[in-house]
Amino acid sequence: MPGPYPGLVVRVHSENSIDASSGKVNPELVKQMISSGMKTLTGDARQEDAWARFISPKDVVGIKVNCSGAPRIRSSPEVVAVIAENLIAVGVPAKQIHVYERFDNQLQTVGYGKYLPAGVNVYAAETTRESILGYDPKTYVETSFYGEQDTRSNVVRLVSETLTKIVNVPNLKEHQASGVTGCLKNISYGNFSNVARGHNAPQTYLGTFIGALAAVEPVRSRVVLNIMDGLMGVWHAGPFSEMPRFRFYPKQMMFGTDPVAMDHKLIDVIEEKRKAEGAVSIFDRSMSHVGKDNTNPNTNHYIREPGHIEYASKLGLGVFDAASIKLKVIEL
Amino acid sequence: MLLLLAALPALFWDGAADTASALRDAGINQILVPAARLASWKSVPGIVAEAADLEGAVKLLPPTVDYRINEAAATSAPWVIANGWRFIRRPGGRFYYDVTGKQAALAAAEAFCYGANAMIRTDAAGLKPLAAMLDFLRTLSGEPLPPVADIGYIDDGSAASGEVMNLMVRDNLLFQLVTAPDRRLKLNVKLGTREYPLEDARNPGVVAHAVRFHLTDEKRSLRIFGSQVVVARLTASSDHVRLHLLNYAGAARKVEGIRVRVLGQYPKHQLSLADGAGVELLDYSVEPDATEFTLPELKMYAVIDLLR
């Protein structure tokens, strides 16, 4: 990160990509969206050439999904399946592809296996919550926030010991603590253990912790591509989606190698939606808007830290300056 | 207490002699009984009984974890109910537990870790787990080693001081009692000093946090990662460290993996588990200043001997 296309974000929108009343995804349109997004990102005429810029047949590829709001909102299995098919198309054997997430109980609710090409692996780092066995004991970030005894956050063992490349597939969501949860949050909190210690309401350390984690090798260099699944989104009380009124349907996907630029665009989408709904900005830090009842879109459990994205840019993870971000929009 | 039972915690059984078959079935063959019942137990074959009295012994809390899930709290850390500080405060004291079921086994292991003179009164459901734990404790070889301490703690005997000790035990901050600062230790702590004002002791967690801050994690002889419910006891000689690990959540909520860091280089190890056949230490690493390893599973109690 930020990879070969710093500051470049491709947004592909397709009005019929998902049925907002049923949540049913149109797999054929998803396929077209991904093809279009990858070709526009790279400038290649053929999608195989676009994928081949990032992945070779020798790679062992992780598809980092986001299931923190599953089963209601998650990296759509239709999207993940098309990504896996494209990896196979450039020569990666199915057995060298791993769809993975931290928590097995969340992963299981999605049932990716039914959608994926035969032979693709589905893996969770924690088959039992808080088990450390799926994490690399030698690669960790050590810091103390609130005097917790366990001061280490270890990287997922699959990432450090097996994968050579990672395709990051976050959702398009507001997050009660980090402001939004997009590329950077899925890379950081999604690849390390013992990270919930970073937020203890109402204040959190997410402003700096997310970027610090995402910058750790080998995570930083193995995440080669971000595909943000924004067919559906959450504009309040995320990363979960327990209250249907806070779901919305942007019907879009974003593509890029720069997680900072993409997350900046994510902020724009969430802010626009919240404004339309009459909700305060995610940058609001007033304690009068902090409270337990987040059924009110102007009340939140935490003081949000969307500044984690700009902070990540200072670690060299990508471009935050709006004027330096180039957005290409494709309508299908 | 008793020559026969002095080295191990012992079952205190106040049932009549006609309950002997329940003890035998559980695998119990040594007991302490009230003096008034001793004569009747003396004639029971297969069970050695000696007289004991709970009066004058310090009653301990049943070791466990209170998760307090539905209570607002300043911390999300579970509340570990441990008795280690009581043993440290009264090293020659007499203690007893009144526990049920599998807690009897955890009580025995806890008392054993501290070399405490403890009696365990339990119910019928506690007999088998206790017998199994006592059998395991008998297999642990060697003379008791002196405890490792990073901190010298001057205990004023107050309740507040006791609670500070309790939190240091629970946080695996290794300390020993001293009557005056001991320069051989890494840190000395006394309530009522500038570093540890008495008013802070109203929230003993503040004091324990300050102790950790002043000691620094780097200087701690022992670190535990991956669980908030495991309490350790570390003893050592010049070339041998014995680490006791107690899972206060008990066997019903086994810990799946804890990472341990012990200062010093120990290339050899031996793992003894009360209930974990086939378990081996993983990712064993001897670094320039410390030894680290992962215990993949801890049901209730483990002893790890580290050797130079």
C-alpha cells in the first residue's frame, strides 16, 4: 500500500445490481461491475490482464472479507465468488485461494462455500472467540491503552505464514467508533487479534491504532487490491446492521490500490447520506451526541474517529488530500 | 496440621463413617475429620483419617470468575476471585475452602501453588474432581522452590492494602512481602508514600496500575497474553523455573491458547497438565532476554518446568 495507483479510485454504479426490497444481488451485473472496475483501474482492455497486474499463478491469495455485521451486511458472497473466479482465471489454483475472516461464528452465517468455486478455502482465525492459536506469536503490535494486561495484537497466522497476496473486500459502512469502516479498518482490525481493547466508550484510540496496524509488515505489502462492496451500506450504528432503517443501497463498488483515497470517498458517501437523513456529521465530537441510545441517528456510543484515514496517509499508506484524489465513475 | 497430609491440600470431610464408600469410589483415601468423628473413622478400612478443626482457620472464597456481564463497570476485565494474596499475607496460616463440584479441584490447585496449609470441604460432586487433582499434585516432583518476586510490598495489614495485593496477584505482578525496602528487588511499594498515596488505595486498581507502570512490563519476570482469567505463580532456583498456571474460569471454560513470556533463557521444558493429555507447548522461543511459548489449551491447571 498504496500500490501502483495512489490517489486513484474507481467507482462503478449499477442501479439493478441489488434489489433493495429483497437484498437479492444480481450476480451477472456484479461480474460486469468488477470487470469494468478492474479494467478502468488499470487501463487494460482485458480483465485478465488487469488481474494479472496484481496476482500471479504462484501466489497464495487471501480474500479478506468483512463479516462484522453478518448475516445482515457482509462482503457479498456473489462479489467474493467473482473475485475468486478471476483469480482462478489468471492461473491461481483454487486450493491457493483463502476466503478469510477473524471470527468463525460470523463467517459461518454467510455460507460462502455455496457460492465459491470448488476447492477454494474458507478460513477463520478464531474458531473459538478469543483463542490466540490462529495468530502469529512473533508478529504483533504492542501497546497499552487502558492498562489492559494483554498489550499485544498479533497478526493472523494465515497472513504471515501462508498468503503472498491479499484482496481486501470491505463494506461501505459507518462505524460507531472509527467513523467509517472501509478499507483500512478491514485491513487492520480484520487482520489482528485483541483489537477491541482500542475502544472503551466513549473515547477510543482508533484515530491512530488503525493506521498503525495497517502499516505493519507483512500486512502492508500483501494487500495489493481493495474492492469495496457498496451494494448495500450502513449509515448509522455500524458496523452492525441490526436496525433496518439505517441500511441503504448505494449500489456501487469501489476499486483501488490506495486504501486511504478509497476511504476518503467512503467518508463522502456516508456524510452525504447522513446529511440527507438529518443526522450529525461523523466528525461531530460533541458529548451531547454521545449516549447509549443509538436508535437515534444523532446519538452514538463513542466519539467517532474518522481522522484515522488522514492519519494513515501520514504513515504513507495512501493519498488523503481531496484535490489529489482522482475519482473515475462508471455507470452500468 | 498433619504429618500425613501436610504437603498437599486435604479433604475435610464431616460426614459419618458410613459415607466411606462414596470417598472410596471417588478415589479419596486420606481425609481430615472433626475430632468428634475421628474414632469412628479410625476403624474404616482403606481410608486414613486424622482430626482437624475448621475453627481458627481462615475461610477462603471459592476460586472462580465473575464475568458481571450485565453490570456497568470501569473495566471490561472479568472479576477473578483468587486467594493468592491471603496465602502471601499469612504464609504460616491455616485456611479452608467451602466449595462445591469442580471448584474443589481448582481450590486444591490454588492452595498447592502457594504451598498453603489448606483444607477443602466439598460436597459429593466435588469428591472425584478433588481426588483427581490430588493425584495429579502428587505426581509433581521436587522440593518446593522459592517464589519469584519483582516487587517488594510493605503490607500495613489494612483491608485496602490487602486488596492491592489481591489485584497484584490477579494481574500477575509478582511480589513478596518485605518489612523495609529491599534493594535486590526491582521495585518496592508502600502505601502512603508519594508514589502510592493512601487516597489512591480507595481504588486499588489505581495502585496496581501504578505499580505496573513503575515496574514496566519489560522488567516483569512473567507476562501472560491471551487470557484475563489465568493467574500464574512463578517459583525458581538458579537453573530451574516452575510456572504454575491456574485457569480461574475452570475446566468448563477452557482457555484456548495463552502466550507466556518468562525472563531468562530456558531452552528445556517439561509440561505437566492436570487434565490435558497430548498437549504440547507451541512456538517455543528462546530469545536473548526471555523465553516465550504458547500453551494451546488450559482447562484448569498446568505446571511448566523450565530448565537452563
